[in-house]
Amino acid sequence: MNNRLFSLAIFCLLATDLLLATVAAHAQGTPAAAIADYDAKLAEYQAARGPYEAEASVYWEAVSEKRRARNARRRDHVPITLDDYVLTQPPVYTGPPRPVDPRAPAAPPPERPEIPVVADFLKNAAEHFGFVPDRPASDLDFKRAYAKAALASELTRDQIVGVYAFETGGNGTYDSQAGLVPYRPGARAISPAVGYNQLLSTNTVSLLAEDGNRYLQALRQQAKGLSGPAKTAMERKIEGLKRMIAYSRTVPNRWSEQDRLAKTTPGGFGIHAAVLDIDLGPILQVQKLSNSVHFARVKGYAPPLTAAELELMNLTGDGNGFDMVTMPQALRTRVPTANFFQREGYERNLVARRTGVVANLIADIETKMARGAQSQGARDLASAF
């Protein structure tokens, strides 16, 4: 009986609150009919959205569990089979949109955080590290340096040109930034990614933190053959790079920490200017791709990566890319791309959603590479080899 009385009291209290809210809203100029309509639509939305969210949560948890299981099986050298993947596509919400509360004040348009651009990278590099990149006299000069660095790292012309064609459409320049290739009036950067393989600012921070000493050695070796003002300028660049490396190591060697440093601090913006330097930019971009090749070899994958397979690792991360690269052809046509993403990343990735399965994703990459390879920029890069 006490429970009944308690429930009745709660019901009466909620009913009173709703009545008071309705009266208050009406007094503020919101018609009761509009509120009733909103309440009805909200109930309809919740009735549809609740089951969808429950289904989506189960689906994405299954994706995570399967991924963890696959990683464990690989560590134990156990073959991966079709049962190790979620074979259905993610649920899609098809219900009504969330209604707008007529009593709520008009919300200001969401602020778009400003993404730093090349001018910001250069400004912060000079101010915080005294680093001014040596920019090439022409884009072809940068392409020649890029080809030389690629060959030194045992990357092939087909791999390099393919990644370039996919990432830039075949006409990107050494300082091309995502969202600004090709440039259109009013265009805005969509990420800090810059260069021939669209290196992220977080990649630059990570590469300097992990391999900075090697890049210093490369510059010191060059300095030995210089004299006069050229040697002085190189020594100045070396000192700036040392400061950038030290700053990149002020956070733990974790992607999340390096991402925060790269995207939210002036020093992080400045570090990314290294990718514009004709001595450092090529080896930084090549190192990112070379790391993927090394990752595959360490995992026991002996065949050379095709350009599309290398791009798959460049695009989705080495672990997820390797998962798809080593997948038998028969599985590629059946395994959804959702297996290689977190939910938020998948919902933002139009290509992964559109292609649906691994085979289609790889085919899409190959098609874009073939098309981009016909562009003049891709032809120039190929000739640089």
C-alpha cells in the first residue's frame, strides 16, 4: 500500500509539473496546441530512437568484441575466418527527427572551430621555435626530393604515385591542404592534412617524437657539405628542429596526447611547418608510408603492398588496414567496412558507408588512383623517379 501511495504521489507531482510548465509556456506566448504537438512528436521520436539506439549499441559492441578477438587470434597465429567478423551492415535510423521544443530559446548556430592553415603553421613555427622551412623553388623540385626519399626507403614509384593520386586527385602541390585541393572561392580547410600523402599535424608530432634524432642526423649530414651562409642557415634550421622535437616529447607517446598537442597548442601548429621544408617534408611523408610497410612485414606479411593496399593502411590506420590487406578475396566481398571503424568514425566516413564491404572499398581506391594518375601532377611525380 505504501508503494502505491508513493507512486500515486509521484504521478500527481509529475502531472502538476507538466500543468505548471504548460501554463507558464502559455503565459510566455507559446500556445498550448504547439506544446501538445511537440510533446506528441517527441514521444513518437523517442519511441523510434530508443529501439534504434539499443540495436546500434549491440551492433557496435559486437564489432569491438570481434576486433579484440581477431587481434588475440593473430597474436596466437590462429587463422582468421568469416566468423571473426560482424557480417551485417550497421542499423540505420529511419524514424522521425527529434522535434524542436517551441519553448526553447533560439540556439545560435554551432561554432566551427577554426582549422589552422599553412600560414598558421609557418607563423607559429617561426615564433615558437625559430624554424623557417626552406621551401622549394618549384613543386617539381619537391617532387624530386620526395622521389629520392621514397627510393631510399625502398618504396616504389607505383606506391608513391598511387597514394599521391588518391590523396590529392593527382594535382596536389607540396603545400596542398585538405579542403583546399583544388582551391575554390570560399573554400575552407577541413583538416590540417598537408602534402602529397596528406600528412596530419598529429602525424608530424608523432614522427618527430619517435624518430626526431634520425631527422636531425640527416640534416647534420647535409650540413657537412655546406659552407658560408648555406651552412649557417642549415645550422639554424637544425636548432629549430631540436626545439620542435623537444616540444613534441612534452606529452606521453600516445596518439590521443599527441593529437591534443598538435591541434590545440600554438607549438603544435608550428611543428607541422616541418612538412613544408624541402629537406624534412619528403622524409617525414615517406616515413609515414614506410612505417606501414614495416608494420606489415613485422606482422609476417611478405608480399609487396600494392598502392591501394598501402593507401588502405594510410587511410584507416596500420592495424585496420592490415586486417583488410590480409583478408582472403572470398571474404572481402562479404565483410562490411564497419568492422574497421569506431561508430563515430564510420558515421562520418561517407566512403566507408557507401562502399559497404571491403572489396568495394578497395575497388573505389583503385578507381580513384587510376583516374588521378592521369593528371599532370601525378605524371610529374612519376617522371621524378
